[in-house]
Amino acid sequence: MLIHVKAVMTPAEVAECLGVLARAPWIDGRGSAGPAAARAKHNREADLTDPAVRGWSDAVLRALKTNPGFSAAALPAKICPPSFNRYEAGQTYGTHNDAAVMDFTGIGQGMVRGDLAATLFLSAPGDYDGGELVIEDTFGTSKVKLPAGDMIVYPASSQHRVEKVTRGARIASYLWIQSLVREDDKRRLLHDMDQAIMPLLALAPDHKAVLQMLGVYHNLLRMWSET
């Protein structure tokens, strides 16, 4: 399931974040990849030990926690600290799989099972050529290049890659989520139900059938969730 979450950050927030990142220290992205993925990875990452970078990592996290579209799509139990990457002309990240479990105990987050991955686009599509996020999902291959401030959420179990940038610079934030509901097909069903219920709830909040549907949603979440 691929979910496009719109307007995670406002244009003003994106501009401010990019201004901070323009002055931030950047390091070789291969340092955060496993041995197999490192061979395919050619980019740079903002140094999360820098206070200004970490401040914007925290800002992205706060934005996600108050975004209903993200919450409905991910049903997050844990979210790893958002990081930032940069691809310039000639840089790419070949096809790879993300690690199943990541260790963030050093910064107080603990172990995070990567059920979902997410990319928050910060560069506007017209600022660079190439750089599409290509995701091989159960429904086929999708190429993703979103407006600045928008996010794609997708199963971390999928193979994916970042196409070579041929002009400009592609800057984004990326993160992983451990969901309350581990299985993708169950999350998809709950998300579909949520998207059907919310408009009906707004139109007829006291209708018995709407309240019954809302009850079914929460009972399924109660049955399938892991806390």
C-alpha cells in the first residue's frame, strides 16, 4: 500500500528547513547503510548530531504526530528520528531492501521494527531532474516524485531505489515506522475503512449505521494491534 500524504509541511516550513540544511554539515550516506546496501548507495546525509539538523528532525516528527492522514496510513507505534538526504547530479541509490529492525537505543528510541518507510520531499520537482523514488509493490512498480512538503508512505519490505539525479539537487527527509498493525493487508483494510467512515461521520455523526461502522473499525484495530 502506497499512501500519498499531502502538506506534511507548509511552504514556509520547507523553505526554512532547506535554509538550515544549506548550512548544515553533510556526510557520506554509505555510513548508515548495511554492507549490501552501501554498495548501491551514492548520496550524502545531514549530520544528525548537529543541533540545527536535529531540531528539524524533531520538527518533522512533531508535524507527523499531528497529521491525521499520516496517522491513518501508518497507525504508528514508534517512529525513528527523521533523517535528511541529498542527491546531486550523478548520484543514485540502487535497488535495495531496508533493514527489518533498526537500533536507535543510542538516542533513546530503542529498537524499531521497520514496517513502513516514508519519504518527505523537500525539493520542488522542478528543481531537479531524475531522482524519482521507485517502489516495487505487490501491485507493480511505482515512480514517485512529489511536491515539496508532501510525503509517500510505503511498506519497508518492498524493494526500492532512487533514480540517478541528472540536474540540480534532490533533498528529502526519510524515516521508518513500526506500526501498531504489522501486516500490510490489515493496515490497508483499516485505512480503506477510515477513508470511507470519515466523510460519513462528518455528514451524519449520530447516524446508527455510521457509529456501527466506527465500532467495527476500532474492534478490528483492537484485534490486530500490537502495543
